[in-house]
Amino acid sequence: MTGAQAMVKCLEREGVQVAFGYPGAAICPFYDALLDSNIRHVLVRTEQNAAHAASGYARISGKPGVCIATSGPGATNLLTGIASAYMDSIGLVVITGQVRSDLLGRDVFQEADITGAAEPFTKHSYLVKNPIDIPRIMKEAFHIASTGRPGPVLIDVPIDMQKAEIGDFDYDTPVDIIGYKPNSQGHSLQIRKAIQAIQSSKRPVICAGGGVFSAKARKELRQFAEQCRIPVICTMMGIGALPSDHELNMGMLGTHGCIPANKAIRDADLVILAGARVGDRAVAAPDQVAERATIIHIDIDPAEIGKNMPAHIPIVGDLKLVLKELIKDCDWQAPEDWVNQVTDRKARYSIPKTSPEEGYVEPKLFMRALSRKMRPDSILCADVGQNQIWSANNFTVSEGFFLTSGGMGTMGYSIPSAVGAKMASPGRQVCAICGDGSFQMSMMELGTICQQNLGVKIVVMRNTRLGMVRELQDNHYKGRHNAVYLDGSPDFVSIAKAYGIKALSISSDREVEAAIDEMLKDDKPFLLVCNVNPGYPSL
């Protein structure tokens, strides 16, 4: 058995069904071995999107996503996707080819130190130096990527290691990594302290982050919130942790969040951070929050506890397990006047301010219409920019998922992540929302969608601008616009039709309902262009 055959067999033993990649000379032995496997390979049109697609797949499947690239530019093109997954705690196993091991360090053709380049953005990385180590390395990589705080693990395999014979294949030895023993069970004393603080509070609030999904703890979060009648706010990565239309869900907090959520954390005397990083986009003045309220911070990663907001009661552990302990021992409900206060406020601000204009589609109205018409278990993949904010604040996530690039804010994320999400759950409706700027960063993946026959829906909010940057320049740079006009953009409908994808362009609110119906009437790919007023704000 060659090293390449061993790599494929390891993937099979891990239950990998789909991998995303782009081949090249240094990874060809692996690709040749992959032909003898039932693993489905998805050929993306650029390597960055292999990582984004693997990320979308991981978030929906609950298993590490797998992406593959060759050495040099193939590997370096993965970096943005790896960094995006790292920031959002998404488990990936990244496999890259490398030049012959005896040529390393000589600057030969397509050589790049990818393990060094990716070091800040990976949980761990491996450079295979002995083919016998391949089964152990692969097994450790999947273990590291999927345990503790999930994240990307990179395996760089020189071409001679792929071609070499390895002898016996052993994949049954248990993983035992010195220094890597993630703590899953929260400390009982800290949990008791948390319960006492909760029961002493008058205005508690739960702040749910992406860790709810990593821990597969949506059910437990809902049960705990309902049992104790504690209002829930969420970060962008926590959207859908509690259904958006749940009476206790106050919406997304932060700079681009909603008033009920921001006022709830402002008024709270106790904040439970549940798998939430609460970076600067979520809470601008974390020290002020900590001065007014007791902070309980629950996270699997001890490095995240107290990093952005002081934590009075830190609990290191798996969120699902900690919530189960809280459910079991916290027999208490928040004061009714507090719950009424925040829910009444939500009711007052539930209908957004809109400003429809003739000749344009109003983004908030469109997102709400799309939300009504898509199935409850649908998956919305939002890109970065104004379209992300319109989606986050106006699309109701019920049984489905809201996928976006939260920590890194990577434009071009939505379409490849939608490809991965659809591969992970073919029976669900999957829709990518992007601007005309972000669409042009990944529109080449229309080819992937066609090749794989994926019923991905794409909505382009076309305002002929880099809208978020334009808005920033309006607010902070005296309206001095520079490098934000998307002149020269193609006809997106014609581009889609050139790929054999049905497409439609609309320019009024009157067309919205019929256009969405047309887009969703079957499970075939569709591109819908919504022409939006260039001056329309994100909020």
C-alpha cells in the first residue's frame, strides 16, 4: 500500500463521503488513489472555495470538512478559507501536496512552506516525513479538528511520501496526544456558583454564540432558556441557536444588531455567555457590561474565557454538558417584569423601518418575504457586506441554519459554503445571499454548481457599489467615495444563463413574491438579481 492509498483509506475509515479540492502535480498520487474510492470529490474552480465549501459542509454535517490542494499556489490559495474556518471554530482537515522531501528548502517549482504560512490559522499542522506515520497523522488530525474547540488541521504530504510503500496499515491504535486533553465536563463548583448567581439575578440574559452549534447544544439551550424564562440574545454566529421567532429571542446584538438585543445586554444584571466570543463587533464596551452585570462565561476553549469580556464565573467545558447540569439543578425562573420588559420592547421594534422606492427592491422587505417562503429547515448562506446585515436582522432562522463568515468577514464566502451545505443536506433548500461585489469574487463556482447538479439558489443584491465600504465612507470620511463603484460589472443574468442556470432580474417590490416563487418552485439552481438603491443603508 502506498502513502496515497493509505491517505484515502484513512478518509474512508473516518466516514468521509465528500471532499472538495483542486488537483495539481504534487497531489496527483493521492488523486489517483481516490479513483478507487467511493468518496465523492467536488472540483471547485479555485482553491479558496474548496476550504469555504468544506466549511459549509462541516457546519451542516457536524463532521470535519475535507479540502485538498496541490503545493505552492494551490496550498497558499487555501489560506483565506483556512483562516475563516479558524476564526469561526469550524473543523476542517486540509490536505496539501508538497514537493519531494529531499527538495524542501531549495525554492524548487511550486514549493511553499504551507505549514509555516498556515500556523496562525490552524489548531495543528503536520509535514509528513515518513510514510509510515500517515495513518497516525490522519487519525490525529480528525481527532484534533473535531474535539475541544473545533478548527482546521493541515497535513502537508510531499509527493515522494505519497508514492512510497508503507507496509502494514494500522488505524486502530487509540489517539493519545501528549498535551492535548480537552476538558469537556465543567467544574461542579463553578456550575454551582453559576446557579447561585442566576437565582440571585433580577435581569438575566443569555448571549448565545457559535459555540452552541459546535457543541450541538441547540436543544439544551432552548430547554434551559424556557425552563428559567431567560431572554436570549445572539452574536452573528449564534443566529438560530434559538429560533429567531421564539418569544425569548431578542435578536442579534452589536454594531449592526437590533435595538431589543442591545438594550437587553445594557440593562442586564447577569449575562451568560454561551459559546460566545463577544468580539468588538458584538460588544463595543465589554468592560462597561462587566461593571453592570455578573458575567458567566461557558466555553470549551479556556483561551476564550475572559478574552474580550471579563468573566466573574468562568466555566471551561462542553456547552452541551454544562447546560444539562444547569437544566438539572437550576429550578428557577426570571422575574416576570423583566421578561415582560424585554419581550414588549421586541414587539415594538419587530417591524423594521423601511423606505420602498420605485425602481428598486427594498432589501428588508425582500429578506422577510424570502424567509416566509423558504421551508423552516432551510439554510441561508449570507456573504459579507450590507447583504449580511439585511439577512441577519430580517431572515427568520427556525429549524435551519444561518451560515456566514463571522470572525474573518470573508467576502465571497456564501456561494462555496452553499455548495458545501447542499452537499451535506441535499434535501434542504439552500440559498446564498450576496452583493454584486461578493458575487464576483466567487461566481466561477456556478461551474461547480452545474457540474454537481446542485439546486443552490443565489440572490444577488445589486447596488453597483461596495455598499458597506461606501456606507463607511459616508459616515466617517465625509462622503469621499473611493474605489467603491463597480463599473464594468457584467450582466449577471446572462452569466447565469451561459452556465445553463435559470435567472431573473427584478427592480420593484411588486415583483418580489412572484420572483421568489419562481426561484423556489423546484430544486434546480437559480440566480435572482435584486436591484437595490445604491444609497440604501445596512440598518
